[in-house]
Amino acid sequence: MPDFCGIQLEHPVINASGTYDAIAARRVFGDELLAEFPFSAFVSKTITPEPRAGNEPRRIWETPAGMINSIGLPNKGLTGFLEEDLPQLAELPVPLIVSVMATNHEDFSHLVALIAEREEVAAIELNVSCPNVHSGLIVGEQPGETEALLGVLRPLTEKPLIVKLTPNVAAPESVAVAAESGGADAVSLINTLKASAVDPASGVPALAAGHGGLSGPAVRPIALQQLRAVAAATEIPAIGMGGISSGADAAEFLTAGATLVAVGTESFRDPRAGSRVANELETEMYQPPVASRH
Ligand code: RRO
């Protein structure tokens, strides 16, 4: 049974933020969802201080072995989340991690302070890596900015703070080290890789926003390499993700240094993918590494 920052989890497979709508799944599957929840912890879609409508469609584009999204962070805002979503997410049978994003220290502090005081929340993920929102990437692209943000947020709560790293930098391990120095309890990686698709006939971008973020099996080897670099450079736990769709994929990430793994894009194809990956890990092939994690 994995221990993640003092939180006991049934197995090492959680969801990637924004890739599984647990409230909609409950409507579709009913209480069966609670009996067989696919993840050992649930990470919410990223929330912002104010409500956001998200980007214009088209927001999703399939690619060979992957998907480009430009969703643009639609969410109900802090008040809507606390009043409408949190009570429903608190009924899930697993610990809740809330993902947040803001564009300045003051707004980030407001989000973290109000979410941290809710006992339903086990941990907070700081999304400093969204590729689809103007200025969403600035903090996470610069180690100094990441450390400064943690300097402001760390004193606000004793709950675990997880920094979601961007893959869109030359050395993600430098940002991970900065997060650790600032007092982060864990890092998670990777968010999506900046990507585009264009209609060759017209030259018009496939996504209304013009570009987006690539996920799915196509990014897995890149994610694995970034995880190895981050795990080698830091002591804090890492949540590894990027195209994981089987127990063998998950085992690769765990062996490379992840404490937990997250399933993202695969859940769009198969909403029970989390359970399948966890079962494959347990029953088929994975033995936790005994010696070094690197
Ligand atoms: O909502 C999005 O467009 C989005 C976010 Br917040 C993110 O962190 N990563 C991503 O690929 N899409």
C-alpha cells in the first residue's frame, strides 16, 4: 500500500488532472463507481479564482498515438467549486487532490488558503504548466519563479503541495529542484507538450486556439526521460504520467523513480483504464524496486 506524503493509498494509480470527470462518471455509472473507483486518489480538474468558459471549439484533435487538446481551463471558479463540486467529490471513496492555477501570487494564495482549510482535501496540486492559457506557463518555465511562488504558498498550509511540471523546457529537473527548495512536498510530470495540427489544404489550424498540448502514448518516452532526470535530481516523491495505458507502462515509470503514476488520455478511451492498469500492475508483472530508484 503506497504512502504518498503521509497519505495511504490502496495502489499507485491515480488520474491526471482534467482527464476524468468523476461527477459525470457518477451520473453515468451510479454508485457502482464508488464501489469500483478506478483510481487510488482523485485529482480534480484545475480550478482558477474566477469561472472560465474555456477556449472555443474545436478543442481536441487526434494524432497518431496521441491527442492535442486546447481546452483552455473551463471551470466554475473557486466559489462554484467549493459550493457545487467539492461536496460531490468528497463522496468519492479515495483521497481528494485539488488542482489550482492562478496568474499571480495573490490569487494563488487566495485559492490555496481557502482550499487548504477544507478537511475534504488531502493535498493541493499547483498547476504551473498549462500550455493553453496565456501566462499559464510562465511560473513553471522558470526555476526562480517556481521557488518564489512556493515561498509564498508554503507557509499557508501543512497539506502536501504538489507542483505539476511542464515538459516544455530544456531542463525540467531545474524547475523540480526549485520546487523542492521552495518546500514542495512532491512534483508531478508531465503536463502536455506544446503541439499543433494544420489543415494542409487551407493552412487553418485544427484547433480554434491555434495550438494545444500533446498527450497519449506518443509522449511516453519523453515523459519517462523527464521523470528519470527529475527523480535523479530531487528527493521528494514524483507522480509520473504521460501516455500510460497498461500495467507494463506504469511499471516502467515506477521503476524509473515514480512513487505514483497517473493515467490520463487513456481514460477518454476507457473510463475503467485506471482499474485495469492497477490490476495489471498487481497481478501480472510489477515488483517494486528493492535498491535504487534511478
Ligand atoms: O485546460 C486545458 O487546456 C489544459 C490544462 Br489546464 C493543462 O494543464 N494541460 C492541458 O493539456 N490542458
